[in-house]
Amino acid sequence: MKILTQDEAKRITDKVLSLSKADECVVTLNGSRVGNVRYARNAVSTAGLVEDTQLTVSVAFGKKQGTANINEFDDKSLEKVVRRAEDLARLAPENPEFMPTPEKQVFRATSTFSEKTAAIDPEYRAQVAAYSIEQSRKNKLVAAGFFTDRTSFETVANSRGVFGHQQQTGVDFTCTVRTEDGRGSGWVRRDANDVARFDARAASDIAIEKALRSADAKALEPGRYTVILEPAASADLMAYMFSAFDARSADEGRSFLAKKGGQNRLGDKLFDEQVNIWADPWDKDVPVLPWDSQNLLARERMDLIKNGKVASLDYSQYWAKKMGKRAIGTPGNIIMAGGSKSTEELIAGTKKGVLVTRTWYIRMVDPQSVLLTGLTRDGTFYIENGKIKHPVKNFRFNESPVTMLNNIDELGRGEILSGDESPYQMVIPAIRVRDFNFTSLSDAV
């Protein structure tokens, strides 16, 4: 099914709403067209285009709720999915935390759509893979990568007058390059809403350079080191921290933002003063939908951390009512203020330290402190007197992003990411931190 216009989508949602006999009804219509090319061992392995459209209907009779999905859109099918949702609602037990769907509100559009991205064709995808493969072969390296481009739309509507429709685009690219003997490995990730901001050649060149430089790694004694975390490395760590910015989990004592006595740490200074992080659906680098798809609430620009202090927490509709607070849409992006220096300039200002390309296989150790364990990989280097001296074997680390953001030496430039462990679009800078805790060596490259 094609990407629907606003008028086409509204005809479907209006029809569904008119069919419902429930006390309230919420309709979500999603469609996407996703192209991809995957390559490994210097050869394309798969390529394709996947199109899908889904309609979700959620209804409520009092506090009894039911939800049903369908991907057919004739009148008979639309009635069928509504009746299925209503039947399920009648059978369901009452939800003690049920909250009514929001009243009509205005969603201010965000710039999530790029014509150039939507126009990506198989030839473009092939060229992304071809350059990476050809350059790797020239350097006697082996490349593997995955490029996807997405064009999609989302429409939301409810029986109280809420309606929103918006199209989105984006590209994602990851590439791993290794030496033929497997002793060196380099990696890169690039994400963008607008493909005009994506340079496949520059990205592949980074992975190739890291692979060439990372062979013959030397063992470095585990311990606490000054570390430069490239943006992708720190983004995957911080994603675990932001999942705890939920008022209920803090108030109920289930996160690092909890205080004794059922209080939370809103307003407390928990981070270095250099740490400023916010969400903004209208940000030019990582625009997101102006509504929270789960709750149909409008998103707003909001500070999460301001000069090191916890500036806001996410209140669900239920918890906001219980605690006398205002609920707003959950953030769709995370933006961290950075500095003006490139990663290379941060390296130049480092007397001794370790450069980390990527953090991987991350697992939670202690939710109360957000203590994480994981591994470095695909390019870890020892820095001495402002220069990369040699590659080092990878480490296992035990570290908390909360501690990490208290030990900042300097921030570099921000980079657009959709972190592997994160539900957010992110802008995260390279970060130089003190006393990063490497606990043991890893033989993996």
C-alpha cells in the first residue's frame, strides 16, 4: 500500500470512528516503505524493499479495554476490526489505572520528511555498498554492512477530536571492516533524517581506517583510565540512564532517581555542570513526531538535565493525576550539548588515555546506580601525548553513565545517532571522561 496522504488517512480513521459503539475509540494508522541492502565478506548478500500498512483500533467500555489490528482497509474489514476490539473489551477485566483518551489538541508539525530521502532507489543503495566493498578490497580488508532507508507515515485519531498525520523519512548505516586475518576491526554508524546529511563514503572510510590501525593490538593493564568515548559509544550507555527518567519508578524507589520516603531527585545536582540535555521535537537535526504515539499527548521542548541538575521527569497520565502533576508527551529525542572540538582535537589534548570506538553487549548490573557492564570493540586505542600511539586489546568495563557524566573533562561535537540500545533519536557529543573503569581484558577484536 502506498504512503497515504492526510486526506486519504483521515477518510479511514473517520470511518473507523463512525463504526465504533464504545465509550471511546483510538485509531492509529501506520505505513512504511523500507529499502535495504546488506553485504558481508565483500559481497552483497540481500537487498529488498518492504512495504506495510497497519491499522490499530483501541476501544474502551468504562475501564474495560480492547485492541485489535488489521492490514485490510475495505469497509467490511474496517467494521470487522472495530467489532473485534469491542468484543475483546467486553471480555476484559477493568483496568484500575485506566485513563481516558485525551481531549482535542493541536499538534505543531515537525520537519521529519525529506523528499530526497523518500526518492532513494536501488541504485543509490547499491552505490553505498559498492564503495565500501571496493575500498575494502583495495586495502585487503573484508567489509560487512547494512544500509536502510525508510519512508513512513503515522496517523492518530480519537473519538474526542484528536487528529494528527505526518510523514517521516530516515536512513541508517552500519559498517564493520576487518583485516583478512581477523586481527583488526573497525566500525562506524551513521543515521540521518535527511540523506543530504549522510556521506556513505566518509563513513566507510572511517571503518576502513580503524580496521587498518587496530591490528597488532597490545594488552594494556585493566584499571581506571582517562577515556575518550566516541558518540556512539556513550550513546548506548546513556540510553539506559534515560529509561529511568520516569517519575513513577523514581517515586516508588525503583530507579537511581529515587529518594528515601517516596521522593524523587527532581532538582538535585547529580551530574557535572557541563551536562545539559533536553528533548525538542522541532530540533533541526533530529526532528520527531509532535505527539507521543502511545498516549496521544502533544510533545514539548523540555530540559531533562540543566547545568547538571535533574530538570524534569516523565509523568504518565495516570501518575500525573495521582501526584497532581501535568502529563505531557514522552520525549522522542535526546539532545546533549557539546563543544566545538572534533574527536581528533580531543585526542590532541589528552596526555594519556584510551579512545573507545564502540561499547557493546551492554547489560544492567544495578538499576539503582545504573551500573552497566559491557565490552569495547572494533577499534580501541592508547593515546599518549596527544597522539594515538597503538591499538590496545579490548576491555570489559563496569561503569555507570551517572558516574561517567560526573567525571567529564571535555565535550566534543555532537553527532546524530539512533543508538542500538535506545528508543530515541539522539545527538550526543564525543566525551572525554576521567577514571573510566576497565575491569578485565577481552580477546575479541
